[in-house]
Amino acid sequence: MDERDPLIKPGRPRLQVYYALVLLLRDAVNLGWSRGAEEYRKRTVQWISRDTFKRRYYEAKAEKSPLERIIDEIRQWELKT
């Protein structure tokens, strides 16, 4: 039986992306997926595909800011009392 380390994930390493820039290009500048990825490449000189740009945007949107987490905790606490 082949025992593998569960912490080591096979495949390519995950590309580090600036979430703030992805959010800025998509929400504030209102660019689409392809043009957003193209503008990201121009600003960072780092290759990123349209699909990676899209996935990272959805990941950034899914993450909550620390303030949003505190507000959610307060709401949960108010519901319990």
C-alpha cells in the first residue's frame, strides 16, 4: 500500500494573486474576465489566465473582511440572547 503525506498536494503550485487588484479591476473599473486578466498582466507583469482571474475573483468575494466577521458574530450573539 502506498502511503502518502496528506499535507502534500500533487500538481502545480498555486499561483499567488493580488486579490485587491482583481477586485479593483472587476468591480471598480468594470472589466470583463478576459480584459481584466489582460490588465492584470500589464500591471503586474505576471501571466494569469482568464479562468484563474475569474476563480480568484470569486474566492476574494467569498472571503469576509475582519469587520464583516465581527458583525456576523454580534448578530449571532444577539440571536442567542
